[in-house]
Amino acid sequence: MFIRHATTPGMRAACFPADEDADPAALTRAAALRPLVAGRVAWVSPARAAWQTALAMGLQPRVCDALGEADCGRWRGLPYERVAREEPEALARWLSDPHATPHGGESLAALAQRVATWLDTTRAPTPTTQPTAAERHTPAEQHPPPDQHTPGRQRPPFDLRTPAEQHAPAERHTPAEQHPPPDQHTVSGRRTPSEPNTPSSPRRSAELGTPAERAEVGGAWVGGVVVCEVGVIRAAIGHALGLGPVGAARFDLAPLSATELVAAQDGWRVAYVNRKV
């Protein structure tokens, strides 16, 4: 699910995106979306308004750079009307050519590719997915000695361990290692000493997370919510429908509206667009 972040002063003044705070009144309205997103894994764009909107909805999001709005370069924060008056040809080129960057920033085509790449990483891990270093197991860990098998667990018909592994002394752990303090757990969405999950220090991620985190949320996209700017949502819709950036720009998305994409084996399905709660 994608949710466009709450209104900002720049949005109300019809300006190109700039990193600014959301309107307090809009954040109050965002709290009404809490039942819709309760319990979901959440990501936000780097924009302050997106982070503030997610917090208002009761989420504990992770900031994802791949979900940021396209950089408008020197047009950043300027009124559309001013750019249309002072640079009509440049604006027309930007609106018609997704690869154009008359403002010196990021093209709409680059934004579309960035969002599409991130979106496709949220699919369920395939059997070819390689485990991370922390998730790799030695033969001894995969096939523990018989006395370490738990009741009801089927023993392997043969021992795959080397002679050295079979006769290696058992690894001993201290009580502190067996029972680490709660704040040292690294399960997705929980606080770690190096990444406190607070408004002043958000978690950041370029993708969805580790394979373990993807499995924890049921495969990936299932149950996920993204709070971001309108350009990112249009790019996601365009990817799902096979539209280019120019075609996707035709979608009108209100602040705090919800758009739901559903992962399918052959791509993406659009469940609904611009639903206002």
C-alpha cells in the first residue's frame, strides 16, 4: 500500500517539491488512518513530511532512499506558475520527455526505474536467493549431533559432518550470550543499539531488508505500507500497468490517499488508486 504524505505549505502553494514539514492540521487527519495501517511493516521516503505522516499514523517506519521524490534541481521549491512563466520551453520539455532534466536534477525516467527496482525487490524470495553471511550455516550447524536433536525432529539418515567436526568440542556460551538483552535483538522493526528507532534517528534502507526480514512479513510486499510523495506513487502505478512516466503522471492522487498494489506471479495488479479514508 502507498499513502501520499500529508499536505505541506509548498503543496498548498503549488510549488515543486522541497523538504519541508507537514501541516499540523493534516497530521491530525493522518491519525485517522491508524486502523488502516495498524501492524504493517512501513517504509518512508527521506522527506520530513513523509516521516511525520508515518509517525502520526502510529507507524515505526524505516527511511528508504530509493523511495524519495525526483530531485527537481534548481526548480526545487519554486512555484509552478513562476517556472511556467520564466522557462516555458524547459517546462514543456520536462513534461513531455521523461528523460529531460532542464532543471539539472533527476529525470522522471530515472525516478521510474529506481522505484520499479525497489518495488520488485519486495517480492517473495526465490529459491535462488543467496543467504547473507549471518544466515549461512556450517555443515555441523545444519546437521547437529544426535544428542542435540529436539524431540519430534527427524534425524538425518547419515552424518554429513567431517571427522573433525564430529569430534569437535561443543561450543559453550555464557548466560549473557544465551540470553542477550532485549535491545540487542535485530529482528526487523525492533530497536538495536546502533539504530535507535526514534523520530530523530530513523532506520534507513535502500531495499526491503534481509531475506529473514522479508520472510518475517510473509514474503515481502504483503502487509507493507509506503508513505511518500506523489511522484513515487505514480512511478509505482506506472510500473504495475506498464505505463511510461508521462502516462503515469495522469493519475491524480490526493494527500493521505491510499493506493494498493498486489504482487502477482506475472507482475503487479492495481487493487485501487486514490482511495480517501
